[in-house]
Amino acid sequence: MIVRFKDVGNARTAPENERTILRGNGLIPMVGVALTPQPGANYIEIVDEAFRRVEQIKKDLPEDIKVGVAQDTTQTIRKAITEVEETIILAFLLVVLVIFLFLRDWRTTMIPVIAIPISLIGSFFIMYISDFSINILSLLGIVLATGIVVDDAIVVMENIYSKVEKGMNPTEAAHSGTKEIVFAIISTTITLAAVFLPIIFLSGLTGRLFREFGVVVAGSVIISAVVSLTLTPMMSSKILKHRERENWLFRVTEPFFVGMINKYHNSLKKFVQRPWVGIIIMLVSVALIFFVGKGIPTELAPLEDKSRLRVMSTAPEGISYDKMDEYNLSIAAILDTITEKESLISITAPGFGSTSSVNSSMNRITLIPPNERKKSQAQLAAELTAIVQKMNFARSFVVQEQTIGSSRSSSLPVQFVIQAPNFEALKKVVPIFMDAAQNNPAFNMVDLDLKFNKPELRVEINRDKAREMGVSVKDIAETIQLIFSGQRYGYYIFNGKQYQVIGQAEYQFRNEPTDLTTISVKNKKGESVQLDNLVILSYESTPPQLYRYNRFVSATVSAGLADGLTLGQGIEEMNKISEQVLNERFSTSLAGVSKDFSEGSSSLLFAFLLALVLIYLVLAAQFESFSDPLIIMLTVPLALTGAVLSLWIFGDTLNIFSEIGVIVLVGIVTKNGILIVEFANQRKAAGLPIREAVVDAAVKRFRPILMTSLATILGALPIAMALGGAATSRIPMGIVIIGGLSFSLILTLYVIPALYIYLTSKKGKKQL
């Protein structure tokens, strides 16, 4: 008798994995294709080419199949780059404006301004030969360089200009003025370039992020020095003229500038009569750095509004796919009704081909641009968190995408790894640690990757009984596998394509654990033997998987931060819990974004200290003195005081951007000290007493110091103003540079001359 397959079963075309589904807007099931660029690839070019090919595919598709874009992460990249380009233009205009306000003549203004495009074009050439890409951080270096590269040209041109005003021939003034200032220009250039040397050679996330930034700024500064010592003197000799009668703007504003210089001169002469005040100011500044700095929160980077949110859900182990999909549909339905939503991607059991994660789901929502909605990404995340926490079928939490970080996972920001000598010790301590973390007000959500609640049905074969009944262990194993595992039997060809043939029992015959005992297996005599006569079933609860970190058995505790708290504060709270709960047998580590934060902070501290050492060594070699570089280096505490006070006043954090800003600030503020100390040494060598020499040097360099400082401040102003929705993370860098430079500018003009009196050598070197 022939038994056909249709008599005992049925065949149908279906997905290989029926326990996962992806839905889009309106909760409509769909098929998704994700493009993941290779490391080093150009995201913009890939997406543009993908869009072109999608348009070609649409022409050949049936009318009932719709193709669209559910998510395009390059929109953030395109927008950020456009905003940085606009910031460069704004910074350039502000720098030109401040130079014009001091010089009050367009012809004269063009001399230092021409250094900006030449230096920036040279920077792009350096990027080209270094095989760098045009990205947000390299363009950020261009923005910052816009205010810095003009400094040398201003100093050279202003020195020549002052000689022309006194009646010297422009050509002679260009030669004499450049020769007088060349040492200071070389010193400031090498100093500023040396600051970026540690950044360029940093490893890890910080090195990858800021290597291009450092090369761009350092390269532009070196090019600007060459321009200021060659092109600027030449243009000054041709353009600068001694005029008997200045233009009306010059005549109207000159009394103000003369009065400002005279007031500074008089106040400085009084200040240097009591140089000990400078020591007090320096000590107060150092104290403020420590006391105010300790109260500033720390994090990896400020959270950007990227218009993207994720809702991650995990139900207890053993939950069926149908129940999980029902729960995920309820989450997706809420997200689909949000007015600020642009697109939705909802996935139940996001195993991407695997069937091992049916108790989890992920919903990703893309928001409309920030300027088109009233609520911020953070506000929407807080509202959604309040909603999903009331749904107790599964543990759900809302994740905002981190601004930067090497981890691509969808986890919470704080990731604390507990390492144990063995699994039993870890199993005992994890519940205690989790209880302490969940009761800590610093965290609004706590999760654990190591679960102990996966139900498991263990099948033990009674070998003796199976042997007596003529059934082999192989027959029992193959029977269970054929019915329950969804095994591939073979292939078939349809419309020229190959498909798998997968077999298993109908759902109603494999839905309950007891179904396993109703299976029959043939013995050697061809008789059917029910499986419950041959096997013993037992129920256990085990971890779905075990984790190891640095070869130790481990568990990672992830946590979301309460409102107003930063990543650094969250890690600090985790460390406090570990000190209370864990003994010396356990060790801890960080993972994900937390690890990036820890490594970035330590490497930047090393870069800062190394930058200070390099600056001192470079200056000591150039000045052939140990005391003069020390005087110049005393500008650093003044700048750091201004930086930490600015962060504290504006409520910003100490993060990877503000820390890079501090390192850049060190190089910028030492330039002012170099200008004063170097010219004071010249005046001292000419025979002036120390007090008169330093006062004369400070007054003569007052205008160029003011011009260069304001140019740098206004160049960094667009960064601090966060023009554009994707500029939030750059605010601390701008605030640090502007605040530190402004604070140190005021004090440097008084404190450095006062300390020069105490620290400089009493004899001046003869000038050759």
C-alpha cells in the first residue's frame, strides 16, 4: 500500500524561521534589508549608490509591492557636516570683523586675513596626503584653526604697522619688524604644534576620534607660521603706508584705543609695584581648579538629539513566541501613534535568523527633525520610559543612541562587569548586587545579561530498558530530532532558485512538554514503542548562556541613569556597590560605553601631562633657560581656572570634547606668555631694568595679544553657541576655550609681568 505524504501531513511555502517578524509604519509586516559599510568605507557614497539602485529596482517590481527607506542614519552625518561648514564661514567672518575693528582699514585688514584661506587650503592638502576623510571632527579642527592661524600674521603685521606709524619706510619696517618677532613666532608655533603631538599618537577610541583633528590644527598652525614670516611681511611692505590723515573711522575710534592702552599701562605700573599679588592670584587659581573641578560631572560625551530611540524588551525565559509578539505589538502600537514619529521598525525575536531569542523584541523609532517638533529626544524618551515601565509582562527600557562609542550594541550606558573565580560564587553574589543596584536612586533601570531562569526539559534515556525492547539510542535521538528540531531534509528548485525542505511535527503535537512522551519509535522487530517507556523527563532552570570576560566567569550589570546624572556618576555608584557587596575573590571591569569613557579619560589625562612636559622642554630649548619657560607655563593654571569655572557656571560636563579643548587651550594661552617674556628679554638685553623692561614689553604687546585672543575667542564662538541640532556635543569644547582664554587673557596681562620680576634671570642675554 502506498502512503502519500498528503495523507499524513502537509507541505507549504513559508519562511525558514517563523518565530521572528519585522513590522513598519502602521504595524504592517515587511522584509528589511540593512546595509553595513565596511570599516573605512564612505557612508555617504554607499547610501547614495543604494538609493540609485533602489530606484532601478522599483521599475521592475509589481504594483502591490512597495519599497521605501525605513531608516537612514546618514541624515545625521549630512546635517552635521553641513552645519560645521556653515560654522566655518561664520567663524571666518567673526575673525575678519575683530581684525577690522582693531585696524579700522580694509587694506590693512586683508594682510592677516589672507593667512586664513592659505592655511586652511594647506590643511586640506595635509588631509589629502594623510588619506584622511572630511568628517565632523576634521572639519571641527578647521573651525578652530580659523581663529588660530591668523594669530601669527596679526603679531607680525602689527609689529610692522607700529613701526610704519612712527615714520619708518614700509620695506625697512617689514624687515626690521619681522626680524624682531621671528623668534616669538617660531616659539609659539612649535609650542602649539607640540600640544597636538600626544593627541595624534593616542590609542583607543580617543586616538581614532581626534587624530585627524590634531593633525589638521597642527598642520594649519605650521603653515600659518610660514605664511606670516614670508607673505605677511611682503604684503605689509606693499600695502602699509604712513598716512598724514587717517580715515574717519580711525579718527573717531583712535582715542578709545589710545585711552585703553594708557589705562593698561598705568594700571600695570601700579600692579608691578606689588608683584606678590601675582603669587596670591596664582595660588587662588590653583585652589579653584581643584575645588571647582571636583564638582563638575564627567561623561564620555553630551547626548546628541539624533532623532532616534530604541525600546528594548526582554520577557522571562520560556515565554512563547506568540505571547512575545502580542506584547511587542502593544509596544509598537503606542510608538506608532507618537506625533513626532517619522518611521518605525518593530522586530519580535530579533535573532536575525536565529530562533534563540523569542523572549525579546526591539522597536526603533525615527523622529522628525528637532526643528520640526516641540519635544526633545530626551523628553520623549522620559515619557516612553514612564509608559513601558507600567507594562509588566516583560522588562522594557528606552535607549537613546550614544553620541560616540565603540560599542554598537543597544545596551544601557552603564555596563559594569563582575568577574568571579567560578560560576557558583557568581550565582550567589549576583542577586545581592542586583538588589543593591535596583534600590540605588542613581539608576532608573537595571538589567543583567546572565539569567538563571531558562526552563529546560532534560531527557534521560533508560539504556537498559531500551536494549531490552530492541530500541537503539540512535533511533530515539533521531526520532526526537526529526519531530522537534525543524531539520533540513533536502532541497527543491522553484523558478530557478533553490529552497530548503524543512520538516517537523504539526504545532499542536509539539506544543507541550508531555507531547514528547507520546512519540512512538520502531524497535528491531518493527513494533512501535511509546517513548515514555524508554525515557525519564526532568525539569531544570539554567542560564541560557554563560559569559566570560578576560577568561573569568562573568556577568554584566547594565543600568540607565536617573535624570540629571552623568556616566561618571553612574560608574562611581557601581564602584561603591561593589565595595560593599564583593569580596577580594571578585574583580570588576567596565564594558561598552563605560569602558570607552574610562579609557578615554585616562588617555587624555596622559596626553595633557605629556603636552605640558613637551611645551616646557621646547621652550627651555628655545629660550636656553629654565626660568623663562616656567614663567610662560604659569599661564596654564590661569587658563584652567577659567575653563573649570566656565563649565561650572554653564552647567556643562567634563567630557572627551571639553578635555580636548583644555589641551588645545594650553597651547593657545602659552602664546601670550611667549610674546611678553620674549620681548621683555629683548628690552632687558637692551639695558632696561627688569621692571621697566617687562612693563614696556607688556604694553607693546598689549594690542596684538588682545587681537589674537579675541580672534581665537570669536573663532570658537560658533562652536560654543551650538548652531544646529547636531552640535550639542561640541559646546563644552567651545566653552572651555572661550572661558579659559578670556579669564587667562585678563590675568596674564598682569600676573605674568609680576611673576617675571621674581623668576627671570637678572642679566639679559646680548642680542645678535
